[in-house]
Amino acid sequence: MGNLYVQLHSFFHGKQCTPFMAPFTVRLPLEDGQTDEKKNRNVVESDLAVVCDKTKLDKNGYSGAPTLIVEIVSKSSAKRDNLLKRNKYEKAGVSEYWIVTPETESIMSYGLHEQGNYGEPDMYILGEDEEIKSKVFTDLVIKLKDIFEVWGGPVIITNNGRTQLVIISEAQFEEYENLKARLDLYEKLAEAEAEANAGFEGHRLADVAKELMADLD
């Protein structure tokens, strides 16, 4: 997601439209075209959103329909992104919607027709297609290899009770795995200390700590 954001940020730099990356709250318009500011109905948090009417930006996010929305799909979010959010964005009048699937290195691109519906999406797949072209921003062209080839695995993170999918580079993914391994070892150390405090002999804790610290080094 970060790499795609960089591509979009570079393209829109100095232009009227601006890309925003999650966490970014979008209060989509209802059927009457208005947003519900009191009950916060029809509120979503998109992974990436390009907005062109900056008068609708406020401290709570964006009140209206972004021109382009991008969602990064994980196994747990596939139904929500492909069906529920797609329908929401279509009804709200989001001009273009991309669904990026890192697992298959593919992107589905929907464009809003004059009748107000998306119709069938265009499919772009790394290895078969070289680039994706925006339907709305006709000069926006991004090479698929710049989106997928430098990405590593998906990482699920939790911040203040909120779960989020993050796509990171291979180097970052390796660093994340190493950090996770270290944290697992520290947890084992904490468990050993708890056992020692519960009556185990102190030298056992010292031996365990020595072994774990050797593993960390």
C-alpha cells in the first residue's frame, strides 16, 4: 500500500487532487446526496483515497465521495471489499474504485458509468499486464511491477484495538519477522520469570535467561 501511495502522491503533487492513506475516515453521501454527520451512517475507512474537492476535508476526514478509492484485499476483508464496500462506493458516486489483491498480484478497476453503476471491472495482473491506467485521471499510468514486486507479505497489526492490514517491502517484512521472533522469546522469558516467582529455583531462571539471550544475539 505504501508503494502505491508514493506513486499516487508523486502523480498528484502540485495538482488539485490529493491522495490520503489509512487511517482516513470517509463519510459517504446517502441516497439524497447528504452525509449524516450526527449518526455517522455510511462511514468507511479506505486504504487509499484521492479527493479533489478539498472544501469537504475537515478534522474528521472527508465528507463526500472521493474521486478514487483503493482497497487492499486480505482473506478476511475479501467479501467486504469486493461486495459490501463496492456497493457502498457505487451508490455514493465514487468515480473509480480499485481492489488490489497482493496474493494474486492483481487489481480490479471499476469505473462509474453515466447510469450511476460500475458494470464489469477491468482486470490487471502482474506478468500479463505491464501497467494500470486510471479511467478518471487519463494521464495516470502506474507500472504493476512498481506496485507488487517490491512488496513483501501482509502483516496484521493492532493499534488501540483496531486491526489493520499493512503491506510492506521484503526488507521490512524480514525485519518484522525478526522482531516478532524476539518478542516471542521475551514472552518466554517472562513466563520463565513468573514460574520462578511461583516457587521454582532461581538458578533455573538464570539458565533460561542465558539461553534466550544467546538466541537473541
